[in-house]
Amino acid sequence: MTINWFPGHMNKARRELAEALRRIDVVIELVDARLPRSSRNPMLEELRGETPCLTLLNKSDLADPATNRAWLEVLDRVGDRAAIEISADRPASVRGVPGRCRKLAPHRRGPGKTLRCIVVGIPNVGKSTLINTLLGRHIARVADRPAVTQHQQRFHLDSGISLADTPGVLWPKLADQQGAYRLAASGAIRETAFDVMDVAVFAVGFLAARYAEPLRKRYKLDLLASEPLDLLESIGRKRGFLRRGGVVDVERAAETLLRELRAGELGRVSFERPEDFCDLQS
Ligand SMILES: Nc1nc2c(ncn2[C@@H]2O[C@H](COP(=O)(O)OP(=O)(O)OP(=O)(O)O)[C@@H](O)[C@H]2O)c(=O)[nH]1
Ligand SMILES: [Mg+2]
């Protein structure tokens, strides 16, 4: 699959991120709980140097709870970072974020000192939503599509913390094609940059392998065909997506599957588990 990863503003965002990281006390890294590895920006480690990092598994409401726990265990093992799971529908899960940031930068405690934090992450992962929850107001612009925030913007919390919202950044090369498919299936990449059919074929094949029962139930399928394209065709047939002559509209089935998967209508789905990565085995 070829994905046009790096439109002009993404390039600019990378430069801005590198620049912004120089005056920062704590990096708040948002990853998508459904794909914590593939949604993590590999450039961040290189760019942040020794600045401590709080990793937040966001959209945890859409991911498998047991898999969320498994990821937190893995992420907790890594040196100067802390990790917690959060979701926008549970503001209480977000409340601990300022305290965690303070803990990571004890030298910035004291009267008159502002803790400077930056929120980074891939497009559409929920950075602006997190900032709004922390502020208790809808100030940062939010929408369910990638590349909504176009410029860095700084906000102040009452508790002496400043937060910078940043545009989502994807990286130019992706070594792992599976990762690219997961990102596209999760909604991190603009639909104009990939082939919907390709990604839906990946997604339905993945669901048949790991979430067969929810897939069967959602689309009222008796048996799951072994070929992903046949699966999409049975979904289209069940939904009555027929073209003239009774031919199934497989494209419409593909779009429907991706939309419903992203909205959580197939239940809580994690696209990757720690055991899928050999370097994460303990
Ligand atoms: N289910 C779920 N949806 C969320 C969560 N957090 C954010 N969203 C939704 O995800 C979409 C993107 O949220 P934004 O806050 O605009 O994401 P962003 O990271 O700022 O995106 P860019 O500015 O485009 O990089 C919106 O539809 C949010 O409502 C969450 O915890 N769970
Ligand atoms: Mg945003």
C-alpha cells in the first residue's frame, strides 16, 4: 500500500516540534490505545533528548481493556517515562495528568515557576480534546478527522502549568506496512491518502482472525468466509448494498466497515498487543 504520508504541513510541523521541544519541561505523548506501538512517533525519542515523557494511552474506551493493561505494564518498564490510560468520556482519568507531569520534573516546583508541557501525537489521536478536558473549557478546536490543529497553540492551567497543543505529526517512512494499515484503519490518516478498499481488506481480515465473534454478530454473518474480499461482499449483501443487477457494492461495504470499526460499533478492538512485537517480550 502506498500512503502519501507527508503533506507539506506535516513537514513544517516536524520542524516546529523540534523547535518547541527545546523549551519544554515535560513531553506529554498521546498514543492511540488501540495501537500504542504504531501510533508512537519514532522521531520523538530522538527529538526529546533528556526531557521526561508522560505517555498517555488515549481512546482507551475503544480498545480491549485487557490489552490496555498489558501495554501499560510494558510501557511502565521503560526508564524516564510514566504511562497511564485515559479517555475523553472519563474526565476523571485525565485529572491525574498535571500531578504526573509535576512528578516527572521536580526541579520545576516552587512559587513563580511554570511547568512547561507540550502535547504531541499523531493526527486525530485526541490532543486538542485532552487539552480542553484539562482546561475544563472548549478552547482548542476538535474534529474527527486528521490535521485539524494546524499551528502550535499555548494554554495555561490554573495550577501553574502551561500546555502547548501541536498539529499531529506522522513520519515520512514507515518500516512496518502492518503499522501503516493499522494507522489508516484507526482514522489517523486522511482518506485521500490511501485506498479505502485496501485498508478495509486488511481490517476485515484482522477482525476475522482476532475478533471473529463481534464481526459475525455485528453483520449477522453465519459463517465467516476465509477471503477478506468475500467477507466484505457478505457484509454488503447483509446490509442490502446492491447495485443494478443485484451486484454487491463492495466499496460501500468497505467504507461502512471502517466507519463502524472506528466508532467502536464492533466493540472494543485493539489492533496490536505487546506480544505482536518480538522486542517487547519479557
Ligand atoms: N472514543 C474516543 N474518542 C476520542 C477520545 N479523545 C478524542 N476523541 C475524538 O477523536 C477525534 C479527534 O480529536 P482531536 O482532539 O481533534 O484530535 P487531535 O489529536 O487534536 O487531532 P489533530 O489536531 O488533527 O492532530 C474527535 O472526534 C474526538 O472527539 C477518546 O478518548 N475516546
Ligand atoms: Mg488538534
